[in-house]
Amino acid sequence: MVAVDAPSQALVIGVSKYRYVASLPATRDAQGMRDVLASPDYCAYPPERVKLLEDDAATRDNILAALDAVCDAASAAGSRTFLYFSGHGGQGLDGSSYILPVDARKGDYPTTALSARDLSRRLDRCSGDVTVVLDSCYAAGMAGGETAAGGAAGAAGSTDLASFGDGLRYEIQSKGRVVFAASRADGFSYGSLDAPYGIFTGYLLDGLRGQASTDGLGVTVQQLFAYVSKCVRSSSGGMQQPVFIAHVEEFYSLTRYPRRPPLAVVFDKDVFISYDRADPALRTWVARDFQPCLERAGRSIWAYDQLGYDQLAVQDAITRSKYVVVLLTGSYLRNRLEEFNATMAILQAINTRTPRFIPILREDCDVPLAIAAFVGLDLRDQNQMGFGDEMDRLIARLKKEPHER
């Protein structure tokens, strides 16, 4: 839940009628975002601290001046800052990504458009949580980590916020940085023929108004992206792929007034098992040794095959399973979807204030700090002698209710 006295400031930019490049279909994207941010029923930013720049007002100079003012106001540790842009995105001759203000000129983006470096130098000054939403073509290129046409992203092609290169770069010590990009670095952001908003922004607004909440405790950045990504991919037939990049210690809330439902936790299954199913040796071990041991102990297990690879279906399984067991391997942690699933499990455990997330070390690997704090069981091959004891400990935990110690 957002603190009532949290210093809050936002800059909302919307451009459709360009002076020197092709115009876009007019939408109410920027006005809609401004209204939701300033609404006391949703994000509750003070209306006077939500700056809106549209079309002719959204020049490069005006945007930079407004961004400077927003960042100057975000000096307190508990600040929350929101930057939204709807308009053209473009690639410069040097391969860099830009968002285009109303006076941008093609071929002269370094001096007439806004690069990721322009934004990052200012946003790096902000304390507290910083949320950046880019609804444009090639949006993920602004966030670093990938470039158009499959080009390399830095030396290692990393999408981690700590290695953004020339993208929206945040130093490793900066926490609470989240980027929502409407499209991949080589992708497009689509409008809607029968709605006042573009596809991405329309679902973003629905999510902030409560559609993204899965627990009645408000809308977190993770819940919002899960909802928006699902809806955008479905509505565009997979043509538009949103991107989410976060460097946070916890998934902070974007809405101020959560609606808490009556507390009634009903679990359909005892266990949901998350692991790298692309690893044939691990699949065999789970099917032959791990899962039968749990079933012999009378534990019911959520059948993964009925979920496919749908993130929201997996999230539903996590919510409705008493415990989430994660088998940690190097390939699992390299797989974005699986790590996302693990993070959702952590969040669910936090939101319900119960220790429902049980990560198990299956092989030596670099475990993120946010997950390492939960690891208590060792089922690595070199620990075969301790397999029985570790499984007994796991089963004893699974037989208890989550709130029991």
C-alpha cells in the first residue's frame, strides 16, 4: 500500500500530431494516464504534481525542463516518480533508441529527440520508486538489454538494470526502478480502431483501475505487467510483446487504496512444483524420485501440463496451491519465465504473510539474494546421502498449514 504522505510527482507526455515526422492516430492515452495517476481512487498522485505535455507543448526543451522539475522534487527517500510517454519511438543512425517529441527531425535525433541517456541522467537523480512507461514502437530499446533487428545489447546482451549500457541506466545501488516497455526493441506498438486508447495503454489503465489485482491488496508493478502482457499479447495475436525490466527489492504498489476482500484462503492443491522442464535429466528425476516421494506422503500436486506456459495460469496455480516448491538450477535462473514464476511465489508468500515459498537447491548456481534468503533445503546430487533426511524435512513442512511454525 502506498504511504499517504509519500512525495509523488509524475510527467505524462503524449504526442500524435508531429511537426516533421508522420503523425499518429489521435488517442486519449495521455489524458487517461493523467486521470488515473491523479485519481484519489487509484494512484492518488496530487493533481498539481502530475504534469501533462501533449502535442505542441511536448517539445524536446519542454520535456527536458519538466523532467528536471520532476526529478528535483523527488529528493526524499520515500518518493515515487512516474514517467509516461506515448508517441513515436525511433532508431538513430548510430543504432541508439529514442522517443520522439513533437519537434523531432528524422536524421537528427541526437539533438531533436530524447535518448535513453538523456532520460537516465535525469532519472538517476530521483530517490525512491521510479516507474517508467514507454508506449511506443521499439520501446524496449530505450530500456537497454536488446536492440533492433536482433543486434547485441552490450557485451553480454544483458537485460539487467545494473548493466543497461546506454539504455535507461540505473546504478546497482539504486532500488525501486521499473520500466514498462510496450514493445520489443524491434517491435511495434499498436492502436485500437474502436477504443480511445492504444492497446498497451488501454490495458495499463484497466490494470491500474483494479483489473490487475489478484489479491485485493492493490496493484503492484508485477501484477500490472502480468495483466497487461497477457491482454496485449492476446489482443494483438502475439504481434506485440511488452517488456518488463525491474531492479527492486520488492514489488512496490502503484495504487493507493487497496480493496481488501474477506480473508478466506482455500487451496486446491498442496504443492505447485516449479523447475526447468526443458532439462530432460531434471524432468526424469522429478518424475522418478521427487514427485512420487511427495505423493506417497499424501501430498496433492498441481498438474503443470494443464497450465501450458501462460503466465497468468501459472500465477493462478501459485495462488491456489498451499505451497510453491522451486527447484533451483542454473538453467532455471537463466530462464526469464521461470524466474518470474519464482518471484511471483515470493510475492504471494509476502502478500498472504505466510511462508508458502520453498526454494530447494538442486545444483550449484548463483541464486539471487531475494531468493537465497528463503533457501533451506539441499537436494544437489552431491548430497544424495542426505536425500531422505531433506525429503522428510520437506514433507513435514508440507503437512503443516502455512501459518504453522
